[in-house]
Amino acid sequence: MNALLSIHNLRVHFGKGDRVVRAVDDVSLEVGDGETVGVVGESGSGKSTLGRSIVGLVPVTSGTIKFRGADITTLSARHRRPLTADIQMVFQDPFSSLNPSRTIAQTLAEPFLAHGRSDRTHRREMAVDMLNRVELTADALDKYPAQFSGGQRQRIAIARALMLSPRLVICDEPVSALDLSIQAQILNLFADLRDDLGIAYLFIAHDLAVVRHLAQRTVVMYRGQIMESGPAADVNDSPRHPYTQSLHAAAPVPDPIMQRTRREARIGSASTTVDLTSPSVGCPFASRCPSAFDRCRLERPPTVQIAPRHHAACFLVQPAAPGATDDNNTDLPTIQHAQPRRSP
Amino acid sequence: MGLIRRPAAAISILWIGLVTLAAIWPSLLTNADPNNQDLANILQGPSWSHVLGTTTLGEDVYARIVYGARPMAVAIVFALSIALVLGTIGGVVAGYLGGAVDGFLIRAADVLFAIPGLLILLVVYSVFPYNISAGMATFGVILSAGLLRIVRSVTLGVREEPYVDAAVVSGLSRSQIMTRHVFPRIRPVLFVQAALIAAIVIVVDSGLAFLGFGPRPPQPSWGGLVAEARGAIFRQSWLLIPSGAAIALTVLALSLIGDALRDQNTAAWAPSKLTRQRQKPTTHVPALRPEAIDAVLDDDASALLSVTNLAIAFGDAADQLEVVSDVTFSVRPGEVVGLVGESGCGKSVTAASVLGMTPGTGRVVRGSCVFEGREMLTATAGDWAAIRGRRIGFVSQEPMVSLDPTYRVGHQLREAVRRHQKCSRRAASDRVIELLESVQLPDPVAVAKRYPHQLSGGMAQRVAIALALAGDPILLIADEPTTALDVTVQAEILDLLRRLRAERQMAVLIITHDWGVAADLCDRVVVMYAGEVVEAADIHALIAQPLHPYSVGLLDSHPERSPADERLVAIPGNVPHPAHWPTGCRFEPRCPRSIERCSLNPVAEVHIGPDRRVRCIRACDGGAPR
Amino acid sequence: MLRLIGRRLTFAIPMLFIVSFLSFFLVSLSPTDPARVILGPYASQEAVEAKQLELHLDDSIFGQYWRWLQGALHGDLGRSIVGGGDVTTQLNARLGATLSLVLVSLGVVAVLGVGLGIVSAVRGGVIGRTADAISVAGFALPAFWIALLLTSFFSVRLGWFPVAGYSTIDQGVRDWGRSLALPAFAASLAGVAVVSKQTRASMLEALSRDYVRVMEANGFSRRSIVYRHALRNATIPVVTVMGVFTVSLLGSAVVIENLFAYPGIGSLAASAAAQHDLPLIQGAVIYFTLIVIFVGLLLDISYSLIDPRVRVH
């Protein structure tokens, strides 16, 4: 199966010498046609930079990005133009992703301007059609962004992204700035559009639970590297990498009893007040990991296959025994909350 | 141009119009010949024949001023056009292209900007006497440097906006982006700067004319006229007035126009928020209506904080908008109460009012707020000084901006400590270390010496909490304290708050939109929607069985609550703007359980059980749909 | 701190080169022949040619500039065409006067400008509006006109201040002050306007920041919040504005010195320009540039004292 998007050993570095920031540090992943891959991480994980490098907003230092088999890593702006009909992006902040002094009609017309397609009436028709798809009405066309709520603006941004019927949409934390009830609406909208139009998503978020709802596969990033990747349900419900486990344990759920259980589980897990400089050798999570030992600080852990499509980059994870076929092989030892090596 | 509405700007435009007319068609404004000398009547004051008097050679002052406008205008047009063209193109190119081009241009601009224009013009005029075009061309180049810097910075600002990223991703070419997004932003700036540059040219040009580097005599010039007045200063002091006034009034008019344009720009581009005005301690006397306190009180006389039927409005008496209309809740000693709701429900404004700090034009219009037995809505500045920091502490959302970036962290904490208790500097420093330890910062001594920008988000928030605790308060108000933090950091801050509450027997009022946070930390929860409390209960009871359809919907829409492959439960519609609150139940348009009666009248809160209230007429009919 | 000074110097040196070359270039465009100017209209052709050789006028412009530069680096800025005196000596004699004027004016701008700005930001009502009005007026009124009006009233009519001249500090601080008072006040007016406006805007902005809200909520005193915290943050952009004003201050200093017959570099530059004394005016440009650099350095140091983000990365 030829993947729609395939990324190999991608590195995006800023600055040089001592002060280099390895925003994306050797990342490889694939997105199939119509598939939703979630990328989860906290601030500084490089997830946004990853998304931005795919659409060409950020230059790539090394590695390859292929779209439908063609190498798009270092395309110039001019050569990239035809691609922009196929790969689109939705941004995080609904308040600044629409030009406040332009009407919605003008904003929605932009994708057409670049491709010189269709005349004005046709454009307007398509804009109305798209607005309806995102559950807004045609009278929005002549209004300005300030007249809409955050959720509505995000719908408009989604409409804009879909105007040219892209195959892949990079969603950069599209619901993080929205209220909970609106978040649910927008997530449902993403799911509906995917089902109707067969679009693939690279869905970037900081919330494992959000991603679990939309994605078939989840990739967990920390400091530019992939810590764990696998089926969304598995990564969320039974994480194997210590970082994913700490993410999972830390995310609060609206259930006080479950929270207490999680709290107790959290004791002994990663501390955030230690010095957080990103080391250039070893596992980036080593300084915070309760189960870290010497080798973790010296060598970067290899990506180990736990199950057919489930991988983790950690020395403590044992690879699947040859011949194992199911994803949830309960014979394998899972990492429980190990005893702390030092006090929290 | 809404500019005409402001009187100062309107008069200024009129004046500039007159000056322009004088430059283009001077004979329209005066019959006199500016070069007509009348040696019998020199240095006269104002009279019927000579409105503004005569010069040292008997020429009519008014005529000389009118005819002197033209060389001034020519100079302005020349210098301004060159400055605008070079500055705009340079600024846009530098700002948009970046890299080496930008580096070169900005350095060149910095050098040019540091050269005193008048000085270089002296050089030019000493080499090319009376050559106005050479002089003004040079001046235009020098002035373009300042404009380049401004245009560049606006361009940089626009370039960083996500909507430009979106345009790039849509495939727009550079020139398309410039036309659609950059130039519209620059145009208003250019108008402002043009007015200011014109003013500068007038001042410099007339200064040079004063020194003798103006138009070749006997041509009139404003600066030359001032020089003449100076020569005659011991004989007559009148000539000074009209000569200088012409210059001053024109410069004044131009700068007023520039200011007005600038104000217009700021208004057009700023998002419409409730702008915060100058912070003054609010000594407020609300219209307290005794009958308002027949409200449903949380039955607890021992409450630390008791808010009853609070209503807050913004704007002045004529044009008032209520954003909170009926909030009642209480906080008992040592308890954690969560004020939960989405954006626009009024929870932050409520919390601010508890501290007497309603932002901007907001004020409490009804209700009461009793803290430790005292009505706080009538508190004086002295009362607040005794309470803020000492009895009530406050933690805000963004830790990095909660601390003054220009002082070390330890210094700010020390100030807080010494504000709340009299002690020596040494004792205060010790106390600061204690505070930093109590918020579980490793190496407190090192942290105290740091500046806020040297701390991570989590560390800065711990410092902000330490600051709030400096006066040993009995109630901590935390306004979305973890929203801006990563989830792992958030978990630790919540742990910290829990521990502090236990150690200090401190009550906490936490404002949050995150149910998980509420579930983790709170004993009781007060749910707000559209300016009202819609449900209040013990956290366990609320989660187990929410009664108000909004609470139900909100909890159900949490991603953890739906199985992976199904659609999330979502409340349809949007939160209504305070100006458009429905007259009946405010949630009715979005409610799955609404009936006709819901939209008829406002709904009152009802006591369901001990410590449980709900604002819904359907809450008790056959149980909530769960 | 050292890094800051280093940075300012790396900016200063190319600037000196560029400015000196620029003025050299402009001067070289002059149609008049310096040799003939020096020797007078009656000199013979051979004498003129000999003089031209002596002055190396046959060299290319770069050659002439290089020669000039070498002299300049040794402190020799050539000889004035009018009177033949040494340029460097003449300028040095007047440096003190101009420096006094510039520094005192900047001091007045800093104190009055910031003061007025705070008043108009913190207090409303009549006082605030008056402060606002002074801001606007100060910018509009041309310095030399104000100087004349003040002279006409305070010097000619009341005799409180000298009409012209300058006395150095070693002749008595009181006289020094009196001779500086009107020139410095007139020169500083525009700066007071600009600085007070910026101070007001920055103060209002600083007072709307989150840390002000947090401090007020936690009981910090109003005085401390306004005068210790908000003010410190507000002065950062004000320092920048003062740097911008310095440049135009030097420009108006030329006119004001001339007006008051004040023996500074500015008045010398003005008379040199009138007499087409190109080496002298070139020298004056260099000295002015040095003053700009010097003031820039002082402002950088203030910057680093106020804003720790500049000092500590």
C-alpha cells in the first residue's frame, strides 16, 4: 500500500553550534489514504514544527517527506503551488487565522486565487456549499471574523482548508483554543467530513483523549523524537512508554474517584521541576523518567516493536516475541509504575 | 474619513488646506506683492493696510507669509515622495524577505537614522548653494530610514500572523500576499507617517532658512522671516509673532492630523474587548436592595465567603450591559470550591469582583459579597488593603506575565512579605526561601535570584503561588491556574494546591473550564452559564448525577466519556452574548429537554437537597436523561 | 554589559566610516576649486596648479579619502580654508560647550518628559489634560522660535539671562547654568513633548498588564505598583525614544547655537557652511557623529540597567 504521506528520518533544526534547537529529531511516520494519524505531545515536543514542515512553512534540515510517492521535501514555493490543492492546514488560534479586515467571502476565495480556478459566481457557490458543510449559513459570507464566536471561526477555517478538496489536512491543535462543548462539535465535524470526503488527517494535539476519538493511530512525541506510536486505543488505554504513561496519568478526567486512583499512581512518576535542558545524547526523557538508568542517558533507545503496528523507543520495553500476532499480547510484561529511583 | 468628526483634526485639515492653497495659488489669498518694498513704513505693527505689519524693508508681512508657502510646499513634496517611496519599498522588502537582505537594509537604515538631517543638509547647501532639490532629495533619503524601520516592523508583524501562514499554505504567491495582507496594513501607517514627516521637513527647512540657507533672496520664506525678526529684536518685537506662528500652526496642524489618524488606526485594528482602563481602587457603593437577599442562601452561617445574588454590569448608566445577573455560592473554611463554566459565562468577572477588582467599566449592581462576616461591596480602600494578600490571595492564569519581568523573583517575593508583615530585610529573605520551599521548588536560593524569563512555566506558576501565599491568606482565589501549562505540569500544580490547602487549612476558590481539574481538586462545584449559576453541588454528587441539562451535556461531551468509535455527545449551538440573553431560561435554545414553559419566564434556583441547587424546571421531572 | 558596549562599538565604527565618506563624497561634488578659494581670485595659474598638487586634488576620490582618513586617525582633520587654522583644534575648543548643551537638554527631557508623562497617565482631569496639551505644543513649536520668544522676554526685557554667549563651568557654575538655561530649555522642548507622550502611552500599557492586576489583588501598595513596577517597565521604550530624539536635538542645536551666539560646534558648522569651508564642516560632521555615538552608549547602559532581559540571557 502506497502511503499518502510518508516521512523518513526528518530533522528540523534551528540555530547552530551550541545553541541548536532540535525541534524535530529523526522522525519517521506514515499516513495512509483516508487515515487519521494523531500526533500528541506537550509544548516543545516538535509536533507543530512537524506539521509546518510538511506544508513548507518551515525549512527541513534533513530527511525526506514524500506525498503520493513524490519527494516534496525541498520544493520551492513555486513548485509547491500545485501541492497546495492536495495538502492543507487548519491552525490553532481561530482568532488570528482569519484576517480581521477581510470578509469571509474574501478569505474563502483565497485558495482559488492561487490556482486561478473558476470565476466569481462559481467561487461563491462553492463557498456557500462549503459553509453549509461546516454547518454555517450563506449569510456569513459578507460578515467579518469579529462577528463570529471562536467555534464558528474555526468552522470557517476548516471550510477554507477544504475548498480545493485536499487529500490530506494537517490539523495543528484545532480544538485547543475552544470551549469543551464547542470542542465536541468540532471534533464531530472533523469526523463527519472525513467520512463524507475521505480526507486523511494528521491531527496534532496535546490531549491523548481527544486524539483517541478521531485517530486510528497515535504518535507520541517528546522533545522532537517519537516515544511511542501505535493504534490509538492501545496507546491511550495501555501505554507502554514511560512518557506516555505519565501523560496518561496526568490528564485529569471528570471523575473524582478515578482521579484519586490516578493520583496515587502518579506518585513516583516524572517530575517536572528538574532541569529541562535537552540532552544531545541519550533518551530525551531520561532526566525526568522514574525508571531511567545509566544506559538511558548515554544512548538513544532504538524503536522497538511491541506488536505488529505498535512501537516504543525505550530500553525497558521488550520486543514482541517472534511469531506473536495479536496486538494485545498479555504475555509480555507491561511497564507498571516502577519504583522511583529518586524521591519526587 | 471619520477624521472630520474630531474638531481638532477638522480645524487642522482646514488650516492645511489654506496653506496648500497659498502654495498653489497665492494671488487668491492676497493682492499685495510680497516684494513690494515701502521703505517709509518699515517694521510696522498690524494695521488696516497691512494686516500683519511690515518687514524691515517695508514689505507686507501677510503677503510674504502667503508667498512663502510655496517653497515650503515644494520642499515637502520633494522630500516626502522620496522618503515614502524608498521607505515603503525598503521596509516591505526587508520585513518580508528577511535574511541577508533584511540584515543589510536594517543596518543601512540604522546608520542613516543616526545622522542629524539638518547637519547633512548644511553640507549639501554649502556645496550646492540654494539648490533646494539637491537638499530635499538628500533629506528624503535620510527620512526614508525612519520610515523603513516602521514599515519593516509592521510587515514583520503581519508576516507572523497565522492568516498569512494560511495564505501561504493556500498557495498564494508572495506578491499576492503582499497585496492582500501586507499593504492594507501598511497604508494607514503611511498616512500617519506622511503627516509627521511633513512636520519634520517644515521644522528643518525653516531652521535652515533661518540660518540663511533658504530660498535665494528676495524670495520670501518663513524661516527667513524669523531671521529678519531676530535681527530687529531690539527695535520691534511684533514681527516675531506672525513669522513663527505660521510655522508653529502648520506643524501643529500636521501633528494633530497624524495623531487623529493614528487613533483611528488603533481603533480599527484592535479587537473589540472590554478595555481595561486605569486601575483605581474601587470604592464602590452599590445599590443594595434588601429584598434581593431573600435569595436562596447556601445554608451556612459559618461560610468564609458568601456571595449572594451578585450581578455585574459594564458600561455607564445610560448604556449598561449585564454580564452576570444572579450568582450565589459560598466557600467554607478549608474547602475547595470550583467555579466551572465555559468562556463568556462570567466566572472570571465574578472572581474579580470578590476582590473588588472588576475590570474596566464594570461594577456590581446588585447582590452582596460577605467575607469573614463583612460586606465587601461597601469596603473602603483601607479595608481592601487589610484583605488583599493578607486574607485573600490571588493566582492568575499566565504565570509568565503574572510577575514583573524587570525584577528578580526573590525581590518581588520579599516586597510581598514585607508588605504584609513588618520585618527586617534579613527576616524577609528567610521567609522568601521558606515560601519557595513550600511550593516545592528545588534549590529555592538559586530560584530567588532569577528573573521570571529564566523560569519555565511550571516554576513560574509555583512562584506566583508563593507570592499569593506571602501574607498567609485564608482563602486563595485561583483563576484558571493551570490552563496555560502542560498537562504533566498541571498535575503537579494541582497536587501542590491540594497539599497547601491541607497544610494551611486554606480555602480555595478555583475558576476553571476543565471538569477534570474540578474533579481532581474540588469539594464542591458551582456551574455557571450565561451569567448565572445553573447548578451547585458536591463534586461526587454532581458527577454521579448531574441535574441541569447543561451540566449533563458538558460532562457527556468530554472525550473520555464516549467510546472511541462513536460520535461525541455535543451540545448544539453557541453560548449567547449577554446582549442577547433569552428572557426565559438562557439555556433553552440548546436544551434537549426544553418545553414551552422554559422560554416564558426567568428560572429561579431551587434547593434540591442539602448543599444542592439547580436552576431548571425540569430537573426533578423523572430524573435527568443519563 | 561589556557585550553591550562591544555591540555599540561595532555599530559605531562602520557608521563613522560611512558618515565621513558620505560627507567627503558630497564635498567632492563641489564645483568650486579649493585651491583657487585658498589662493584668491588673483593667483596665477601656476600657483593654482601647484596648490592643487599640494592638496593632492589630482588623486581619485578614494585616494583623497584615504589620505584624509589617515590624517583623521591621527587626529588631524586638515586645515580650515578660511583663516587656515587647524580644524581639530578649533573643534576641540568648542566641544565642551556643545556637549554641555546636549547633556543638559537630555537631562531636562528625561526629568520633565517622564514627569509629565507619569502625571498625564496616572491623573486624569485638568492636570492630565494640561500635561497632554504641553506634549502636543512642545512638539509643534519650533525650537528656534521659542528660543527667540524667550530671549525677547526673559533676556531683553527682564535681563534674567544673557542674550548670548556661554561661560564654562570653571568660571562658576551659576554663570554656566544661566548661559545654558534658555538654549537648553528651547532645545529640549520637542524632546519633552515626545518623551512625555511615549511615557504616558507606555505607562498606560504597563498598567494594563497582568502583573499589575496580580499585584493589586495580592495587596501590593498602589504607589509601589505604579512607581516601582509599572514605571520601570514603561521606561524601556522611553529610552529608545530618547535615542531618536538625540539625533534631531543635534540638528536643532545647530540653529540654537547660532541664535544665541553660543560658541559650540553647531554654530561653527553653520558659519563654515555659509563660507563654504568644507574641511571645517566635514570635521564638524565627524564630531557630531561622535557625540551621537557617545549618547547612544549612555542610553545603552541605561537600557541594560533597567531591563534585565537585555543583560541576562
